[in-house]
Amino acid sequence: MITLTTQQRDVLLLLLHADAPLAATEIGQRVELKPRQVHYILGAVREWLARRGVALQNIPGVGAQVRCSPEQRQHLLDELRAYSRLQLVLSADQRQQILLFTMLTAAEPLVIQRLQETLTVSRSTVLKDMDATATWLARFDLDLVRRQHSGSWIEGPELATRQALTALLWGDMSSGRPIFAIQYGDGLTCALLSDADLLAALAPVRDLVEGCDFDTLIARVSWAEADLGWHFSDESVLYLALALFVQGWRIRVGRYVGCDPEMIAWLSGHAVWPTAEVLVSDYALDVLAIQSEIAAAAMLLLACPHEGGVAIPELHDMIEAALDQIALAYANDTLRADEPLRDGLRSQICTAALASRFGIWLPPRSSDDLPADEGDIERCLTDQIDDLFFAHTGARLADRHRHSLTLLLHAAATRARTSRARRVLVICPSGMATTQLLIARLRSRFPRHSSYEVVPLRQLGAAQIASADLIISTIPLSLDASTPVVQVHPSLTPADVAALDPWLD
């Protein structure tokens, strides 16, 4: 009896739904396989179909196509939907992410044989995957300990373990396609859950994903935002929702953060402490544990980039020195008094310092890079600001902060040579820096339309949509409304300008 793998099933489903022959390259792109792997899979698919009296035609230079009547095609689709004799085949990247999840959530050391059984792979494959996961874990100062007779486990502080789990669930992997994702509308998802019954290691993953009440998490972050009087970008709200979910999950399984008394004392005197206290008030913990968990929540809030929040007096002189360097580089003294630039610098520099001090992982920014032929001055200035930051803190700016600074600088330079006029709705989930760049570019390209209303995606309502003449967004939007939507890059490419011309010029 021929048993299909999940990869073979996916390729066969693709062919059955296709109206024309599909080349191996196209199939590979859709199911994330190399053409060589596709050719190998097509052989197994051909044999499976032949047992059912159906031919798979594969013409060189044209592609593969299932040759059958519409009735046979529907019968095959029905059979595949009910097919239970499947073998789950995972890529190395997928296996390693499941292994990371298994190791990070294990309550005790795991022996190689148990990992072989839960992942259904050989001993040599488990050992090879462990080497790859150890490299990833080192990013969080976590060690993968291996003992021949005791098993394997991850060694490091609980706070670091939570950062690794948050990064894994966010999808921040060094290579390959992440199996986890979190986004508005869908919440926390795992791409492998449709086949969770085929692999024991996916059972706890399914339990975790199904236990994530995303709407409640977003509401908690929105409450904290209002209570503090700060503003988080849509991306920051998403990150905080996930980080707080991981915190609650770890507390429920009895894994608590250990926090230095001096750090607790410093945080407890900060305005963020009462807000953090409410966020963890649902957990029944002893005094020492609750103090440390309040501190952990406070660290997350402080380190996440936001507007209107914390300032660090010790970094005031550094920010002023950075403004002097910026004004000198652009030969424009008005930049010293540019309040959006000053606020942006303060937000990025202070949160970068706190994230470094606390050891908090923050998600990498989405690809909002300036075009290759622009931004030389901004990138050079970012290097200089990084040097100032290192001189004051002993740490280097993370890539996400460097990226944001480059956009802030470009926005300020554009603002310094622009005039002002009228408004449209702007949706830009990536945060303040990207928003500033986009608004500055819009004002530069369309000087008669300089009043823009920036609306967080999570607050975009039907009334706002209906009253808008135009919505400009940096992400795809599907709206059941007549209001025109133009998707643009934050730096406004020539194609973006052409698309906006009928509306703004």
C-alpha cells in the first residue's frame, strides 16, 4: 500500500486545483521545495494516481498536469480530504523550530531517544538539529546542555528563556520560513497545526495556540497604553500582547522570573509600576514572585518603543550632542529645534538603553529600508549616534533601533525643506519612525496636501473609513467600502507617486 507524505499530498492538491500544467519551479515556489525535490515527489504522486487509474502527464518545458475527468478529479479531492494514511515530512528548519519549542518548554531534561520518538527522526538528525538550535539559543545567552546519561536541557535565566520563546512565536528565525506567526485578525498561528495529529511533538504546540486569547491580550495592552498616557505602534501592541502571553503562560506552569532587589527597587519607583502591577494581578503568587513578575512586565513596557513615555536624564547630553551632529551634517540649524526629531531620538535611544539593560528581545523591523541611492548621510549619522550611545552606555544599538534612526533622520531632513497643506488617512503599523518618513515624503511630493491623519490599524473604524477621501497604507488593506486605498512604500517610490497623483495632485 502506497502512503503519501504531507508534501506529496500538498503537491497533488496543487495539481488537482490547477487549470493548466505547472512547471516544477512554480510548484516548488508554492510549496517551498526545490525543483529537484518536486521532481522526486512527482514520481511518488504518479504511482499513487496510477493505482487509481489516473495519469500524471509531465511534459518537459511545459509542466505537470493530472489528466482525468471532472468527476474523477472531484473523487480524488474527496479522497485526499479524508485520507488518513499520511506521513508528516518536515524540512530541517521546521524540525528545528519544533525542537526549540520542545526544549524551551520542557519541564525536565530530554533524552535523545524521546526526541527521536516525538519528532520521528533518526538519532543523527536530532543531534544535527541540536547543533543548529544551540547557535540560535546563543543569541539569548542560553546554553543547550547535553549529557550522555542525563539528557539535554536549556540552561539560563527564566527571563532569557521568555525572550527566546517570544522570538520563536513571533517568527524571528535566522533562516528558513517561520512556522509561527502572530498578526491582527488571526492571532497566534502555527503553519503545521493542520497536520498536528501526525506528530506527537505538535500536540503541546496546538494546546498553546488554542489557549491564546488574542483579543483579550490586545485589550490589556490597550488598557496599559491608555493608563500610562503613551502611544504604542500597531506592531508594538502586537509584540507586547505576545510577550505578556508568554509571561502568563510561564507563570501558570510555575516558571517565575528572578529579579535583582535593586532592579525591583528602581522599577517600583517608576510611573510604570502600578500599570505593570495590574497586568499581573490575576496570578496568585507569593510576595517575592509577584514583585519579580511585576518588574518583568514593567521592563517589557519600558523597553518597547513608544511615544510620550520614559526619558533617561543620563542620556540628555547624548541626545543634544546627536542633534548638534545632525544639524552640522545637514548644514541646517533648524534641525536642533525639530521636536518630532527630538522626540523620536529620545524614544529610540532611551528604549534601546533600557532593552539592553534589561536583556529584552524586540522584534526586527519590517523591510522599510530607504532606496539604495538615498540615505547615505542618514546611515553615516546613525553610525555616529551609535558611537555616542556606546560611549554613554557601553552597548551598541540593535539593528531595529539603527533602522528607525535612519528613517527619523531622513524624515527630519525632508521636513526641513517642505511646506504644508491638506489631510488624508495614513495607516502605517511599523511605528513612529516609518510614519514620520512617510508623512515627510508625502508633504515633499504633494506640498498642497500637508495635513494627514495617522490612524492606528486597530482603531480604524467604519465611520473613519466612510468619511475619508483617501487612505494611504504601507500594508495591504481589504475594506468593504468605496474609499480608495493606495498602498505605498514609506519612502514613496516613483510608482507610488504616480498612483497618488490622481488623488493628491
